Amino acid sequence: PLSCARRLEALDALLQLVLSSQDAITDAINADFGQRAAIETRLLEIFPLINEIRHIKRHLARWIRPRSVPVNWQFLPSRAYVLYQPLGVVGIVGAWNYPLLLALSPLAEALAAGNHVLLKPSENAPRCAAWLQQALASIFPPEYVAVVEGDRDLSAAFVSLPFDHLLFTGSTQVGRLVMKAAAENLTPVTLELGGKSPALVHEEFPVAEAANRICSAKFWNAGQTCVAPDYALVHERQVENFAQAGEQSVLQRFPQPIVNPHYTHMSGPAAWKRMKELVEDARAKGAEIRPIGGAKASSSGSGPWPPTLILAASDSMRVMQEEIFGPLLPVLGYSSMTQALGWMRSRPRPLAFYYFDRDSQRVRGVLEQTWSGGVTVNDCIFHLPQHDLPFGGIGHSGMGSYHGFDGFVTFSKKKGVFRQSRLSGMVMDRLFKPPYPRAGKAALDVLIGKAGKRPVRRFRLDA
């Protein structure tokens, strides 16, 4: 395994590469999307990445040290500690929607843990993938970090390799296939799968403030974000106020969004066509479609899709059955918090949950009654860049976690070590190994103890 000093050298090389290549990165990602503003790429990908690498560098020396833990009193004065060791070779499958961050963030954590890495960028962001291959080859030897490019067939072969750990970011449908392929090699997996992340606004929270924050997060990257709020739950008396405030917020940020240079395009014709199909399906089934600012999608079949609110959505619509992954925001009305929470709990557990409420006791109660990969209270998305919070899904939204120390642990073998002392070893040899002496049996009686005087009772949940 590489020493801490050598790992820090590798991380510094990666950091300097990203810092010195910002123009090349933003140009490549802009070309892959057709349009994504350089400032959005720097804000949403480059800054979080360099911030994370710097955090890892500051703390790696402490993380890598063996961590002493107490031993059971019966084994004193022996010692025990946890040793973090590299797993070996880690496979990383990146995603097209954040092709830099979702490739190099887990790479940095895997390198911090001392591993070698094979990286497969998404074929749906080919220019960024080409940059990753060329750039990483310029600073790392291929037996340490290598990038492979290819289509879906290569991806299928990639996840079938006997890695020591595999991290995949993508859809739930593909995640099932990845897990099945990894199971053939008993390869442990971390799956980041997304899902329909809800935003729930309590009736007492200022509705305009909630609309502003939800819409701001939703329409970053034109909604093509795994932790974007997928739909908003608002009290039925406030749906119209929310919609109007949301529209004002979006127009303040993206005047004339279809021609706005800061508004990101759909990733390609397939994504554009899917937005069209979702909108047409919702309209046919009774939803009210509100393109913000009256903007209309072009007839070209590609490019931008206008920010769109969908009111009166129902479970029969595809927009409420599938992860949207685009600039469509259904706004649903609820009659009571009990109804809203029950409605959320009846659905697959999402990657993120956003709750808007200033009452601390209610917040605590809602968090206890809901399940999600992570939570931001009174805003959206900002739990993701926190270095000391684990990031990962639950159920249909994934398994495992990474970021910061949790990423270091994910890509490490947390090896438990017990170091026997001379005194404890002699006691064990004399008392608790065959042929078992009478003193050993007596000592075991004392250690186990006698049965309590209270009768054995059946446990009841409703007691």
C-alpha cells in the first residue's frame, strides 16, 4: 500500500490538474450538453470537487492512523484497534449529468484509501470522457489509474470484472443489472440511483420562500440532477401561490429561458423527447401544464426544454411514476400533514427529501417518520456537499455511501485487530481451553450469571 505521503502526492496532482484545466473542462461539458454555462459547471462540479480534495488532504493523515478501541474488560490488559487498509482495485462508473464530479469525486476518495482505480466515464458525455482519459493518463501511470471509454457493451463487461469494490451512479433499472453482474464475483457495490425526491412545505412556512428555493434547485442543470426536487407537496390552499412565486423566481434567474445562456440544454434528443412525452401524457390525463413565462420548446427535437410547472398531477401520469430528470416540476396539494406523510411513505424511498418548516419539534417528528438517503431542511441539495455527512441512497435509491471520511471508509477494509497480552493469554490458556478445569467452569458461571427472578414474558408492540 502507498504511504500517506504518496497518497497526498497523488491527490495534489489531481487537484492541480483540475485547477489548471477549468477552461478545457467547461468547454467539453458545454459541448456534451449543447449548452451549459461555464459558471454552472464551475459552481456545481469544479468547486465541489476541489473543495472535497482539499478536505481529504487536510484530514487524511488522521483518517489513516490505526484507531484504538476498548477491549472487553475480561481481556484486559490486551489491546485492540481498527486498521484501515486499501481494498485493492476499485471500479468507478461515472454518470453523464455531472461527468466530472461523479467521476473524480469517488476517484479522489478511492485514492485516499490507497487503492488503484479503473474508471469508466459515461458514453453519453463523450467529450468529457475523452478529456478524462487524456488528462488522467498525463499524471498517473496506467497501472495506478486508468480510464476506459466505450459503449453499453463495454460498460456491461466493465461491471462484470472482479473488482474489490464497484461504485455505480445511474438509474435504478441499470443499477439492478450492475448489482447482478457484481454478484457473480461477490464484488461489494455502492449504488447511487436517484429516484423521486420530494419537497414537502408545511402550511406555516412562507410559501414564496419555499418556492424560490425549490425552483432554484430544480432548474439547476435543467433538472438533470439526481438530488433535484422531483415534485413539491404544498397545502392545497397554497398551490396557486406556490406556482406564482415559483414562476417569478425562475424568471428572475432565467429571463427568456429558451434563449438564456445560463439555462442548460437537455443532454440530447432522447432526453428532450422524453420531456415532451411526459408533458403530453400529463396533459392528456388532466394536468395543467404551465411553461414558465409562456416559453415554448423548439420544434427541433433537441436543445432546451422550458422550465415547466405541472399542476393537478395524479398517480396515473408518467410524471408521477418515473424519475423526471428534467425541468418539469409537478406541484401537488395535500389536505393534512398526515395525508402528505402517508402518501410519501407509500412510495419507494428516495435519494433526498426536502422539508420546509421552522418548528423544530415538527421537523424532528417528520424526519423520524420518513426515510430517504439524505435530507436538507428549509432548502434543497445542500446536504450533498457537506464533507462530514455521508451521501448515499436507501432502497430503490441505492445502497452504501461516500463523501469525506465515509468515502475513505467505503473504499477501505476496516480491519479489526486484537493484540493479546501475556497476562490475558495465560489466563485464557489455563481456564478456558480443554481439558476444562474446575476453576474455569466456576469462572464461566460467574461471567454468565444467574437467571433473573422475573418471569419470561412475551414482547408486545402495542404495550
